[in-house]
Amino acid sequence: MLFGTVLLWALNVTVTKYVLDHGFRPLAYATIRYGVATGLFWAFTYGRERTFRIRLPDSKLVALAAVLIYLNQLGFVYGVDKSSASTVALLLGTTPIWVGLIATAVGFERLQRSFWAAAALSFAGVGLIAAGNGGFSGKIVGDALGVFTALSWASYSMAIAPLMRRYSPFRISALVLALGWVPLAVTGAVQTLGQGFHFNGLTWVAFGYAVVGPLFLTNILWFTAIDRVGPSRAALFGNLQPFFGLFFALILLGERLNGWEILGGVAIFAGIVLERVRRRPVEPPAD
């Protein structure tokens, strides 16, 4: 289940790039995709739990998580639209570094010296990716949004961590998906209303995959797997996502990496390995 989830997430970057290049506008794509996936996941969660109730004090964290997932989707669709799928896949590899920095800021972890070496490697990799042949590339906005996508996802992951001690991950995910979709629908209303739908068959297949695979199925697989094997083992599999995301983009879209991007990718992956091998987590506070 963990491996399947990683593959579904990794392919999503390539699928999104294909869909955006073949007629879907970024916000229309994000709005419709999230709306359909939210409906599917709500039906699944209600059938499983028969309630979406949470305590009133916890609603603040749910609202924060919803805002972060909204920002994450904005960064993701526009990052993929303005950059390449392979570049975004590489930049998402910085997510564990952002998680470590945020966890330290809120008191969840105490960082070892090796972490700062891992962070330096990863951020040096980001700089190398942003640099083109002799200067900064025209994709600098997309590159920045790719980094923002990793940062916002790490922030979201930390925001929901306390909630996972009191509620099932399915209930929290269903609530966050629904609340995060509302501002996304408002922001994307103009593009959605003006969106045409005369796409080829493969674009519709790709869109269907983007709804069912990376949003609906992955939530079920990921949280079920974490319940069985624990979050640490799951995190090891999660670190494989940038590798497979890069592979899919190169093979299916025919993208190519320049020398700067290759060096940057190596630096980011080295940072991931160092961060994972040397991390020494401590028990997070009760609240």
C-alpha cells in the first residue's frame, strides 16, 4: 500500500502537466478535480464513520490545515504549469527538510548538526535547479512555486499531527478537503466558468486518474498503511516520491534535465538520505 501510494503521487505531477498542456486551465483543473474527489471521499468516510464531528477547540487546527492545503494546491498547479514536471518533482524532495525545520520551530524535534548539513545540501540543490546555463532560467517563478508547494505540504502535515491523536485520519482528511475546496472554488470561479471541455480522450483519462488516484485512493491506502506499519516506515517510502516523479516525467513526457538540474537533484537526494539516516526524533508534546 505504501509503495502504491508513492507511485500514485509521483505520477500525479506528470499527469497534471499533461492535462494543463492539453487545454485545462490551472484553477479550473484544481477546482473541479478537488470538488469531485471531495465528494467521493466524503461518501467513503461517512460510510465508514457515520459522523464528521470534532471538538470545537480542534476546529482552529482544521481551519488552518484547510488554508494550507488550499495554498498548497495553488502552488502545485501553477508550479507545474510554469515549470516542468521533472523540476517540480525534484523540488518536492525538499519536503522532509521543511518538515524538520517546522517540527523544530514548534518543539516536536531537536535537530542534530547533521540535519543542517542535509538542509544546506537540499537548499543548494534548489539553487542549482533554479540556475540555468549561465544564469537564472525563465522558469524561476515555477521553481519558486515548486519550493512553496513542498513548504506548504510540510506545514499542512505538521498542522494535522495533533488532530491525528484524537480522530481518525479519514475524518480529518474529509473535513480538510471540503474546507480547503471552498476558497479554491471561489478563487477559480472565473477560470472554471470559462473553461471549455473539448479535450481528447487521453486528457479525460488523465483527469480521471488525477481525481481517483492521487486524491481519493491515496488517502485510503496511505492512512491504512500507517495504521499497520507506523509513520516512520511510511516516511521512508514517502522519500521515494521525487525519484519516481522524475522518472515518470522523463519517460512519459520526454522532458530533459540540464546539467544544473542534475547537480541540483543529486544535492537534494543527498540531503534526503542524510536527513533520514541521521534524524533523531523526540516524542511530540501532548498538545
